[in-house]
Amino acid sequence: MKNKVRFFQSVNFKIALTFILILLIAIQIIGAYFIRELERTTVDAFKRDMEARASTLVVTLGSELSRMDNEDGLDWDSMNASLNRILTSTNSSEILEMRVVDEQGIIRATTNINDRGSVGEKNDYRDYDTNRSEVLYDESSGQRVFNIVQSIQSPTGDTVLGTLYLRSNLESKYNEVSTTAVIFVTASLIAAVISIIVALLVSRSITQPIGEMREQAIRIAKGDYSRKVAIHGKDELGQLAETFNQLGERIEETQEAMESERNRLDSVLSHMTDGVVATDRRGKVITINEMAMSLLNVTNEEAIGQSILTLLEIDEEYTLRKLLENPEDMLLERPSNDLTGTNLILRIDFSMIRRESGFISGLVAVMHDVTEQEKNEQERREFVSNVSHELRTPLTSMRSYIEALSEGAWKDPEIAPNFLKVTLDETDRMIRMINDLLSLSRMDSGNSQLQLEYINFNEMVNFVLDRFDMMVTNESKKYLIRREFTKRELWVEVDTDKMIQVIDNIMNNAIKYSPDGGIITVKLMETHNNIVLSINDQGLGIPKKDLTKIFDRFYRVDKARARQQGGTGLGLAISREVIKAHGGAIWAESRENRGSTFYIMLPYEPYEEDWWV
């Protein structure tokens, strides 16, 4: 949000105020010095002028008084009139009064009209007989006057004939100086007003480009690089504006490069098959990709800002310091977010983010889903264990019987045939197990090639079931096979031998685990793109927890019973691999004590007669 700067807080006002203060201070200093010098010069000039006049007038008056003293018969009135004419001719507006007093102290002439009656009387002014010049205040007017008292001497200078008293108006000179000061102050005020206007204009010319650059800086901060700062001249501000525009271009280029790099990084993180979580130096999550959110079953809003220890649920075992000091990988088990109910096993590799200075600014955790690898490793270990166990059992049994025979049991005509029969059965069982293992090994390595051919799937299933119908008379257990087939002939491309092997495995299991007199229902149906073969028995059923594992190698729901009935534990595993190789699927549905149903689904395209044309 843009904050409006008040005028009295703006640079514009500060620059103008600075100019004005400098101007006023300069005017005050110059004015004070000028007025003082003007006053001193004016007063001194006035005093010198009055003193010069007085000196000139004293010479004239001295000549006149000397003449009068030398002429006999001249009356006093004529002498006073003559002296008065001399004073009147010398008088001016600046002189307030001039008075001539003879050596006896008698007033002989005066320019003061109001004091003409004092002529011929004794002088009433004090200190009139001492030569001096001084500034006094007039008691009647209160104004400053300049008094000059000079002796009137004879032309020869050896006789004092009288005294000249001259009083001038010094206040007028001070008034002239005051008038000049008023004019100076008025001119200063006018100059100050003009200077304010000029200063505001000058400061505006300075601050306007600064304001434009400020606006541009705000736009750049918001990511708008479309406008440029106007360049108003070739001065420093113009160069600054040009540099500012170049800076904006560089920032825009850098921002675009950073945005491109960020988009590239986001794209890499988004499409990575591994989860990535990055934290700051306090261990708070700042970045998490989609794979990490999927693996940890969290949203971006939930993860950002949360401690990585809390996110990974390892805060009870680890501290951030421990992770930073020993950033080793770890295995973490997390509940899966799908419906299988299995847990995910994550391998997490930690790496520190270091700056060039060595300062640790964060932590990166890379998560790999190793559930399948761990599962395969567990299956491998279980497979080795199961194979060892499955082979050890018949070998142990065979060893026991062979030892008994070698110790003399072969001589017993009743025991020896039974021992040999058991040994042969166990040998056949091991051969079947090894053959099954070889078949699975070839399928796993991709060396088992399907011998595909178009067959009538209905007839193939009937062929297998007919064999089991013929076997029912030779079995101690009685069972009934019920067929529910579609009337449409289903022609599919399969490996006949392997498909018969699959159906044989499922049928054998159905017969083994069905009660005596049970019914085995075989259904064959078609959908739009698939055919489905289901085999249902009335046996004990399979517990729900074992349904997802019955196709694993050597897995048995009832191990004791299955081994007793001669199973290797590999039949369903082989069946799943065969169906998978055909592009189909196999699964089972079961309820305990309610029997089981195995489904085989194969891809199917309806038969068209023109195929054979």
C-alpha cells in the first residue's frame, strides 16, 4: 500500500526550507553588517561635516569679531546683526541652533528665533567655554543631537574672542539609517518570498525524478517491469534515472532467469519418482513435492511450516541436531494410503544445505519407496527358507527309511515294500517340486515361451473336466462336477499345455479341500472383452487374511494338511504366472466354512468367421 508523505515531511519541503534558512541567515548577517556600517559611516560623515562647518564658521566669526574690536564707534547692535547674518548664511536644516558668545560670556548672535531675546544677555549654557564635540539627548524632544563647542580666535590665533556653540540634528541621520534598514528588510522579505517560490520549483525539479524512481521501485517490487523512469536531463539525476532503468532491466532478466530455474526445479521435483522435502535451518518444511505428499499422505498446507521430525513422525527418536550431525539414511514404515492395508517402507536419505561460508541453511530429505524391494527381499528370504524346509522334510524322511532298510529292514518282506514306496513317493514329490521351481525360474527370467494357438476354450475345459470325471471312480473321496457353460463357442489364443496345467492345479485343490460328496461347480462365461472361468468348491474356505497371499510361493493356509496331501505350495504361484503371461488375471473369493471360488479371466475377442477365409 502506498503511504502518502505529508508536505512538511517531504524532501521537497526540506530542500526549500534549507534554501530559505540559508538565505535568511545570509540576509541577516549581511543586513546587520550593512546597517551597522551604514550607521557608523553616516554618523561619522555627519559629525565630520558639522565639525568642518564649525571650523569654517569659527574662522569667519573670528575675523568679524576681530574687525569689530578694532573699529571704534561700532555699536553692539550692528555687531550682533552682522554676526547673525553670518550665522544665517551658514544655517541649514540639519543645524538646530548656532550661538555666538563673546569672551565675557554675553550672547552675541543665535539662529534660534524663539531665543532672539537672549542676545546681549549672559549665556545660560554650561560648559560652553571648553572645546568639545559630543552626542547628547535633547531634554525637550528626547532626540539625539550633536553639540560642537569651539573657541573663536583672532586671525593671528593668539587671542580668544569668543565661543561658537553649534547644535545639529543627529536623530535625522539615525532616521535615515532606520529608513534604509526598513527598505532593506522589505527587500529581504520580497527576496525571501521569491526565493521560496524558486526554492520550491528547484526542489520539485530535484524531488520529482526521485518520486518517479520511487514509484518505479514500487512497481519493480510488485513485479511490473513495463514502465521506465523518465530522464529529464543529463545531470546526476538523469544519470541516476538511466542507471535505475538499467537496474530494472537487469532485475527483470534475473527474475526471469530465476523464475525459469524455479519452474524447471518445480517440474523436476513434480516429476521425480522420489519424494523430496526441504527445510530451513530450524527444520521447518519449506518445499515438498507431490511424490513426497503422496508417500507421507499429507497436503501441501499441512506440510509447509511443520517440523520435519513431526512430519516423518521421528521426533521421539531423533532431534534436528542429530540429523544435522549424522545425516545418514534410515528406513521408515508408514501406513499406505490405498485400500490394500499394507505399509509403505521408505528409505530416507538426508543431506545438508550449506552455503559457501559453510553455514548450514537447511536440510533435504529424499524419500525412496523401497516397499517392493523390501518385499522382494523378504520373499527371497522366505523362498530360500521354504525351499530348504520343503526339501529337508522329504530328505529327512527318505534318510530315515533308507537307514532302516540298511540296518536290515529290507529283509522283512512286510516292512521293506512299504519303506520303498514311501521313499519313491518322497522322491517323486521332490522331483515335482524341482520341476515346478524350474518352471517358475524360467517364467521369472522370461525364458519360458508360450506356444500360442487358437483353440475352442469350451472344449479344452470339458476335456480337463472329463478326466476328473473318470478319476472319481478311482478316488476314495466322492465328488460331483457341475458344468455351467455359455452356449457360444469361445475361441482364444492360449498355450494349451500351460492352461491345462492351471486348470488341473485349481481342480486338484478343489477336490482336495472339498468334503466327501461335495459339488464342484465350474462356470464359463463371456463378457465384452474377456472370458471368465470360475471353479467353486464346498470346502473349508480360506480366511480373509490369507486371500491376498495364497498365490505366493510355498504359502499354505493349512501347512500340515497341505503337506500331508502331497502339495508343493507352488501350484497357485505357477498358475498366477501363467495367467499373467497370457495377459489375464486370477483371483479368489472365499468365506470360511462356505467354500472358495477361483476366477480366471483371459482377454477375448469374439470369433469372426471371415478370419478363416
